[in-house]
Amino acid sequence: MDKTFIVFILIGIGFFYVVMNIVKETETPAERAQTTSYQQEQYAQYYKVDNIGQDIIDVTGAPAGVQVKAWNQSPLKEELLEIFPDFDTMKGFVENRVKGDLLRQKILSRISEVEDKFFSGTIDAEQAKRMLGKL
């Protein structure tokens, strides 16, 4: 292969990289918020308020993939992470505010898994929060 051709390819890749970064930086915060807002609206039907005024997520009857995506977009997930490292309170939070057996069991098993690893010293607090944030 000719050296000029390789140089031409490398310059093209560099140009593409620069253009993509410029386009990404020109996206306004409003556009980013709009994308996030759309994702939240997509699952808004699953977010409800219970009889005592607490926000809950009710994914009863939804497919497993939708349940997980709705949870990951849910403000309840962030609220749960704020309770860390009180694992008993976290479990009670899930029992009271997550409706849908499949999702509830997934979250509770993740909490138990993280609790075991955290108290055995296998993971630190930051790793535990990261594990709890992924479902």
C-alpha cells in the first residue's frame, strides 16, 4: 500500500473525529433535556402516586424489558440510591414503592447481592452504588 494513501486515510479519520466532536458540542442543553424528557415521558404511565402521596412505580403486566427500562428512567431509582448503605431501609423502600413482582424481585436480589459483597469487603461504597445503579 502506498504511504500517501495511509496518510490520507488517517487525515480523513481525524477530520471525521473533529467534526463529530463539534456537532456533539453544539447540542444545546435544551436539546439534551428534550431527549431525556422524551425518555421519561415514554415510561410516565408507570409512575403513579399511592394513597399516602408517595411516588411509586407500577409495572405490573409490562414485559420484563420495559420494566427494567422504566426503572432505569425512574426518579425512584435515584431516591433508592440516596438511602445507601441502609440496606434494610432500601429493601423496605422497594417492597412499598415498586409494584410488579418481576421488577421487585430483580431489585431485591441485586440489593442482597450488593449487601453481601459490601459487608464482606469485596467492594467499596462507590462500587456498591454503581452495582445498585445497574439493573
